[in-house]
Amino acid sequence: MKKILVVCGNGLGSSMMVEMNINSILKDMGKEADVSHTDLTTAKSERADLFLGSEDIVGSLDDGNRNVVQLKNLMDKKELRTALENNL
């Protein structure tokens, strides 16, 4: 099963809402994944198939080995769905 990690500055509010949106979108797509959220510092030591977050935060995770998607608007479900369709 794929692991998706939603990353934000503190790993609390916005990443938790994005996690809920991802779970809803995955259900609509008929796909399953292990989705969780965390802060940037913790994310640097985590392993996942896909890291999602805002451009200003998650970009620092892109080391050439991680699958990182930088979102322009965390609350845009259409952008989020496109990111999932293109990266899962």
C-alpha cells in the first residue's frame, strides 16, 4: 500500500485538513493509501511514496530521491486530486 505524507509547518491544522481531503478523494477514485500528516522537521526523517505540502514548505524535502508535490493552494481539492492522479 502506498504511503502519502502531508507536510506543513507544525503538522497540525492545515495538514490534518488536507489529509481528510486526500482520504475523501482517494475513496472517490477507488484507491487506497496510508495517509498521515506531520511537521517539516519530522518529515525529513520519514519514508513515504508521496510527500504533499505547500510550495514554501515541502520544497525543502525535494532531494531528488523523494516524490514531492508542491501545492499552490492546500485547500484546492481539484489541484489535490490532480496531484494524486498524476503521482499514484
